[in-house]
Amino acid sequence: MLDLTGYGRLAKLTTLTERMINDASRDALIVAARLLALQVANYQRLHGALPMDENIDLLESEGLTEAQADRVADGLEVLAMALATIRDDAPDPSLQ
């Protein structure tokens, strides 16, 4: 049975994104990072600054509540979508 709790999603998405990162080229990772940066910038223009310190603390935490695990899983899901969106068969001309 599929575990859709915050912890279950976090475990599955951690495994998935680690595999995607390991399989991606450096160029694809750069483009994905740029895409995510643009997403954050667009969000911040509409809704205000995001709590960077709070998010860093969350990622460095040794134990997560169910809600925190769900929040990190949401972030990893966005990362997986960004990595899946990038074509990894040719170098990005902007990186040349």
C-alpha cells in the first residue's frame, strides 16, 4: 500500500530526487537550479519574501514533525518536477 503520510512521501521523494540528481548532468542541474530560482522569485514578487532561515533550520533538523516532513516532501516534489522538465541530451547553450 502506498504511504501518503508526510514521512512516507519524504522517504519516497528523497530516494527519487537523489537518483535524479545522480543521473543528471551538471548542465541539467544548473538549468534546474535556475528554473527553481525563477519560481521562487516569481512567488516572492507576488507574496513577499520566503523564510530562508526557517527553511535552512528545517533541512538541518534531526527530527521532523509529520507536518514538517510533508513540507519538505512538497519541496522535493517541486525539485523532481524541475529535474524531469529539463532535457538532458544536449548542453544548455547559455552555459557555453
